[in-house]
Amino acid sequence: TMTGNNSLFLALNSTNGTYCPVSEAYKQYLLPLTYCVVLVFGLALNGTLLWQIFCRTKTWTCSVIYLVNLAVADLLYVLSLPLLIVSYAMDDVWVFGDFACKAVRFFFYTNLYCSINFLMCISVHRFLGVCFPLRSMPYRTKKLAILASAATWIFVTTELLPTVVFARSGVINNMTVCYDLTSPDNFQAYFPYGVVLTITGFLIPFLIICACNCLMIKTLWRAEEKINVGKEIRRKSVRTITVVSLLFVLCFVPFHITRMIYLIVRVDFTEDCTVLNFVMLSYKIWRPIVSFNSCINPILYFTSTDSQRGRLLAQLGRNKVHPAVKSNKPAQGNNKP
């Protein structure tokens, strides 16, 4: 991506050697602060989640398996954030070498698309359980959840291997930088890959998640009209699905929209510096915001059921027994989000 020096920020406008002035002074303050918050909360929440599951959960459900994989992907990303924090605090100077640059970019997109795909797996699993509870039982097993998780890691890693090639460090205005997507002279080659990555990594899973959530809400509301028993539970499920959907939209949709617009502008409309500045600012602001998904994923686990909240409060309160734990002892292994 476009980067500058300590006083005047310049960005390569196209491969013809012309430049467009771009101000990125906000990065020195906004990005280190944002990534510090993500680092602290991401480590604490995902570490607590893994501790809760590995040390306190006796029976793993399919949802727990997916959540463990989510937490691992989140930790891989947040552990790479100190390099970005130092770099942006130094006015975007990259001092860690080309390999570290490639690793940081790779882990960011691995976390991003693993999160999206594992959330899709959880949505499909819930959809089958809500809409086809009996017929889907052979397809909602821990063995298939493990296979789906392994397939997700393999798919995402394979899909993101080109980022290792495209991501690189370089020299602009006599200082070394780590390009976000790729170097300016390589945008034409990166553009088709960026489009494919957006479609396969985000758009298709997003549509599947939306379809599953809408069908679940429809099924639960139909049951609300016909069955009086368990109304409050069904209403709570609808609220949970709605909140999760809104969080997903807030985290991932603006980032992918602004990134696609940014790619299109960089390739086809690079002569207009005003447009380039506006689009680039929008993309760069949403990029750290999407990192907060590393903090939201564990929260979904701890707020999913009363039993999980009770266990966490009890353990944080020096293992005092919480009423929610007492009332849910028979279902201790049921950790579905």
C-alpha cells in the first residue's frame, strides 16, 4: 500500500512513475493505539477461552471444536501485532526484514478468513440443529467437525499462499516499509487475486451465514406461534442470532467493500488524487477495526449460555460456586455457543 515519510506523504500513483500526495499522519496514532487494544484483549480473552475449554470442559461439542480453532487463529494474529505496533509508532518504518513482513500479512489474512469460515461452520451446524434436528444428526458429529476444521485450515492456507509472494518490504523515500497488499508496481497482477480472494474467502461464506441465520430465525418464529413451551429460550436464540449477525456485518462487510473499492481505484482511477485519498483513508480506517473480530469471537462463547457465564464467574471468583453452575451441572458438557 501507499506509504510516506515523516513530513510529506507521497504515494506512487501508477506504474508510469507519477506520484500523488497522500497524508497518512493518522496512522502513527490511530493504528498503534488500536492494535494495542486488540493485542491486550485478544490475548486475555482467547487465552481465557482456551484455558476454559482445555481445563474445565469435560465434553467437547462440535461448536466447541470450531471455537477452539477460532481462538488459535486469533492468537496467531494477535501475537504478530507487536511488530505492527512498533512499525506504525515509528511512522511506518519497517525494521524487521522481508520475512517478518510476509508473516505479519499472512497471519492477518489467515485470522480474517479462518474466522469467517469457522463462523460459517458454526452457522451451518446451528442451522441443521434448529431446522432439521433429527435428519441432521448423522451430520452433526465431532468427527465431521474435526474434518471440517482441518479442511478449513487447508483451504484458507492454500488460498492465502499467494499473499506470501505479493506481500513484501520495499524502500520508499529512503525508508523501508512493509506493503499492506503488494508493492505499487505489482497492483495489476494482484488485482485478479484480490477479487477471487474476496469472493471465495468472504462473499460466499457471508451469503451462507446470512441464509442460515435467516432460516433459523424463520423456523424459531414459526415455532413461537405454534408451541407455547420454551418461548423465552426461542426468543433468546433469535436475539443471539441477530446480535451475532450484526457483529459479523460490522466487522467484515465494510472492510471488504472498502478494500475492493481501493483495489479498483488503484488499478483504474489512479489519476484522481482526491478519490485516491478518500478511498485509501476509508480502507485504512476499517483495516484495524476488522482486527477486533479477534476479541469478539471469545465473547460469543462466554455470553452464549448461562452455564458458561456462571462457570467463568465462579472460577474468576476463586472457584466459588455460582448458582448458574448449580442449575446446569447435568449439562456441563453442553458448550454450544
